[in-house]
Amino acid sequence: MERKSGYEIWDEKKIKDVFDYCENYKKFLSENKTVRKFIKTCIEESKKLGFKEVEKYEKLKKGDKFFKINKGREVIFGIIGEKKLTEGCKFIVAHVDCPRIDLKTSPLYEDENIALFKTYYYGGIKKYHWLTIPLALHGFVFMKDGTIKEIEIGEKENDPVLTITDLLPHLAKEQYKKTIEDGFPGESLNVLIGTTPDKNKEKEKVKNNILRILKENYGIEEEDLISSELELVPSGKAKDAGIDGSMILAYGQDDRVCSYASFTALLNSIDSINNIFCILVDQEEIGSRGSTSASSSFFEYLIEEILEKSGYSILEKRKLFENSKAISGDVNTLLDPNYKEAYEPKNAARINCGVVLTKITGARGKSGSTEPTGEYIAYIRKIFDKNKVLWQPGEIGKLELGGGGTVASYFARYNIDTIDCGTGVLSMHAPFELTGKIDIYSTFEGYKVFYLED
């Protein structure tokens, strides 16, 4: 199914809109590299347009704008429209967590006069991607007295950065003989954080100097790291890519590109006749099992609260779900000319040819897929074509190579029509991922149309 690039179809004014939107997107990505910061900033932006905590509403009526936060790492935004809730709602759900390097529970140690952090890798990564690149430390330390200490090292121009070393080629003869998996074991992803000794200490002088710095700058002790959420991410800002500036190279585009598009689409759909929701969840990259993930009951409990505050019975929840429609806003892959052997060209999406509709996810055939009905796919095609949204079908690689999971199943289980629809990405799960500006803007337009159309 041949699709043309948006650069061939759209006029200069539309292309300017694309680039303007992407400037704001790059800034948002660069300033919000953790789940908590991304969600906090979305909440702050929503308040400027009159959104309030749902708890502040005794009753909900047409036009009310609200949000509910779950433990600082998940948020649901909603707007009450003209329609009855029992006629259904429009949901777009996307995840805001991204592959990264997390600190272990007791991370700090010293070896050969070097202080290091021991780490876990979070999500599916190629471990060698994370060696030798400049890393920034982001996150929060939660103290026993209830205070929260924010740490951010490695983003400001004069900040030091952190890194993970690699073995020099001259000594890598045995490493070359190993598989990628064996050659780069997870336990070797230890981050170098300092070499200056504390001359007043007898043992572990470098480690103790790091603890002194943490105490002086942030007021934390070694034990406090146990209750921290600290992660290492690539240092630096999102950048235009390509001599023509037609792409964006940045950390965390899977899946913050869809999260940002769904959130900004909601803010641009305030007058929709529909009851519309933007759901930003956590922990998708590690299986969606936690209390702030898509598998949590948080979503269902909020729907019950909204029904009650809108004068409905909780028993009408079933009818609400049955008549609702959802988009699982997650990225798909794009045909990469450097690795054509991994794709089936007839069904692969191309860069800058529009937002990707994914009929089948899963792996090894349709295993684990949440396949939408033909009727629902036809509905999405209809509203996209009616509003001239640039879209294309896609899949995640060849049949017995590809596949992947999204949060779609957690909404389909409520009997909600659900389809995967999102931006195509090159170098997915790498420290820096590549997207096309046309595709980013098409995702925003597609989500907006979904919120607005009957």
C-alpha cells in the first residue's frame, strides 16, 4: 500500500505548522526526561486552561476539565462533553516511561580508586549502546521525614556528566568472540562517578568523598539512596536531524512522542461534544505490572468516580465501556534502509508518510496481539480520511522476527474498541531515537480528530 511523504503533499504553510509544533515538542522532551517531571509539567500546562483535580468537583457537568494523579507517576486528564457518559467516551492511552539505566537499591561502591554506581537496565535495550556516551543523573530521593530531594546532574552547560566505560579494541580479542548478549553483561553497566579521595578517611576514600558531596549539595546519606528513584539518561537536548532538519534525534521518543501528541491534542479539543480522556501511564517498558501502570485499577476507579459525580449509577460502567473507543498511542517501527532484511516491505511503514495504524502487534504470528475488529479499523480510516489526516498501515518487522507489546490489551479487556496508532521510530530503544517531523505532527492531528469526531 503506497503512501507519499507529507513533504510531497503538504504546502509551505502546513510544513511551517509542522516545524513550529516540533520546536515545542523538542523543548518539552529536553526538559522532562523522567516520568515524574513529564507528568508534573503536563499538569502545570493543563491548569493554565482551567483543569482541576477531580476531587475539587462535587458534581461534574458539561465542559468540566479535570485530572487525577496516581502516585506522581500516572495521570488521567478528562473533559466532560455534551454526550451522555453511557453513550461512550474517547480514550487515548500512552506510556511516559522509556528505556534507561536505573540505580540499584544499594548502588554506591569503590573499586581501584574509582567510585561507581551499580545499576539495573530498565526496558529492552542493546546494552552496548549505553557505553561511553555522556549520561545525566535525574530523579528524586524520598526522605523518611516526607521531604523530597530532586537531583539533576549532567544537563547544564557546565555540569559534569557520567559515563559507562568500554573495553578498548586492543584488549577485546576475547570479547569479539562472544555474542552481543554475553559480551556486554548487565552487571558490567557500572557508572563511573568520581576519583577524588577524601584524605580524612582511612578506607574507601573516593566513595566517602562522593558521599560528602551528596550530603553537602543535597542533604542525603548513603542509606537514603534505598528510597530513591534515580536514573541515568543520555545528556543533552533533542536536536533536529538531517541536513534538511526534517527529523528529530532525541532520547525518550518511545513513547513520549505519543504521550505529548495525545496531551496536546486534548488541549486543542476542549470544545469536543465527546467525553474525552488522555491517559498517561508508567511501567509499560517492564511489562505494565505496577500500581502506576496500565494494568492498575486506577483507571476503572476514576471512571466509577466520574459516573457518580455525573449522576449515574456505577452499574452503568459496563454500558460506558461497551460504547467507548480507544487508541493505544504507542510507536511503531519504520523501514530502515540499512536493515531491510528485517522488514516485509509491503507492510512496513515509511518515515514522514504519516501516523501509523497497527492492526497486528504480538509476535510469531498473532500471538499476544489485541487485534481490533474490521469495523473499528474502518471507523478510524473514515474519520482520518474525512479530515485529511496523513496515515499509513504498519507492522513491527517480519513475521517471525518482529512483534511487540503495547497497553492496548488493558483497555480491550473492558470491551472497549481499541487500536494501536502512533508515530513511527527509527533506532527504537536506543539512547537517541529518530522520528520524522511529518509523522509527529500527523500523530497530533490524528489524535485530535479522534477526540473531536463522533
